[in-house]
Amino acid sequence: MSQRAALLIGKLAHAQNEWQQCSQIASKLHEYPDGNREDFISKCKNGEFDGIYALYRSNDSNPITGDFNEELLSVLPKSLKYLCHNGAGYNNIDVAACTKRGISVSSTPIAVNDATADVAIWLMLGALRNIKQSYMAVNSGNWRGKFALGHDPENKTLGILGMGGIGAAVAHRAKAFGMKIQYHNRHQLPGSEENGATYVSFDELLKTSDVLSLNLALNPSTKHIIGKEQFSAMKDGVVIVNTARGALIDEAALVEALKSGKVWTCGLDVFEEEPKIHPGLLECENAVLLPHVGTATYETQRDMEVLVLDNLKSAIKSDKLLTQVPEQKKDKTNL
């Protein structure tokens, strides 16, 4: 363990003291707060990070190093065994390549559940009330503008695609509004974890949900899981909410569905090519949009940073990750 160094890529905003305390268990602390992919690769090849055993990848580090794909993994120190990522989503990490190279990966579920679910409910209510038109009007001094009636959430069926931690938190909140909850995962949850929600097939979820909330991870099998074919199977006037990853939805197909009225309104916190937003979504008065702020609270950001550090410390001390990604676990029961 004396040769187990740690590397921080990016910066910490809330847990700098906790990072410095890692010096008590790590042989050395390295930092790469800023730079670019070419420079980072050069430093790796020059041996500047040799001896790194665990790596902290901050949630603002992707612009610095780019994706952790095979190219980047090939130059990382052979000593690296653990990649501790700050973020619930980790589609910019090639987990299969990490596994092949013997690198275990962790993310930050649990820490993000409540804040993300709060934003999902905010977007759902905004979409149900078709709030964008009135919001834009009053902020431009036009009072109500093209005022239109919305819908109550009570007695509506909320379909949750991906009943993990965030999905369960959304379901818990939606019940307070009198909604009926149904969900789809690859496998049904144990009855003790359903909390009154009904398990249905993917096709049934699409056909019978009044509101569809996407709360699943993005990977090759889930990219564009909602597209033109899926929209056509939904109820006329369905409401779509996405706080997971933008590429789960074919945005061009969503714009078409919004303009035709197939989708009555949508609430989105994520987009296919962030920070770029499909121009059709910006044009749609029935699209409630946020700039990926699902976890943007002081409390949640600190909890995320601390959880990554807890994973890093556990890796160095015990060769175990607290929140290892599902793809590297034997139990893959959920989306």
C-alpha cells in the first residue's frame, strides 16, 4: 500500500480538505487541475503519473482529458487499478475497456437521487401545466401571452423507465400528487422495493403512460431507446420528462412529435449534444428546458465529491469500491 498514489483530474469545489486528508493513506497525491488531452497523454507517456493506484475524475474533467476510451486507457499508468468518477452518468467512460484492462470503476449514485428527482418533478409539473408560454410571456412584459390551460397530475399514470435510485425517488414524490406509478426495468424489482408501483413491459409502459420519465443510464443498448417508433406507440398527448441523458431520446423524432401534438409537452434537463440544443426544441413553445442542472445544489455537489473520495480511500485501503458501476457487478438486475 505504500506505493499507492492517487491522482485528481479537475478541481474540487467542496471537499478540498477531504482530498488533502487522503495523503494519510496514499503514498502521494497528484493533481491535474487543468490542461488538455494532448498534454495529459504526454505526461502519462513521460511517466509523471507512474505509481497512481486510484484516480479521481471530477465532473468537470471531460473537457480537460476527453473521454476515457481505449486510446486514453492505453497510456494510463499500469499501476492504475481504480477509476473513481464523479457523476451518476458515466457514458464518457468505456467501462468494457476498463474491465479488460483490470480497472474498476465507481460512480455517484445515491448522492444524486434526491436533487435529480426534485428537478424531474419540477419539469413534469411545468410540462403538465404547459408553463413555458406563460413564463416566457410574463418575462417579456406580455403578461400571460398565449395563455393555455394545463393538466393536473392527479390520477395520471406516470411511467418510469429505469426504476433505480433516481427513478424510485421520482416515484416517491409523484405519489404525493396522486399519480399512479408504473415502471419498466430489464427485470422486475422485489416486491419489497416496488412501494406500490406496478411492473409492466416496455411496450405496455409506452402505450399506457400519461407521463413518461426517463431515469436510466446511457449505454450502447439504450441510445435512442425512445425514437419515432416508440413515440408512435404512445398515447396521443403524452408528456415526456428526461433528467438522465439526452441521447436516450432521438431529439429529431421528439421535435417532430412535439410539433404534431403526439407529445403534448416535454420537460428536459439533458440533450443529445450538450451544450448544443436541437434548434427545433428551442422553437417549440411546448418544451420546458433546463441546462443540465439536476444535481446543482450545494448539498448534492458536496455529497458527490465526498462519495468519490470515500470510494478512492476504500480502493487504496481495502481494494474495494463502495459504489462500483453495475456493469462490473455480478448482479445486473436493473437498467
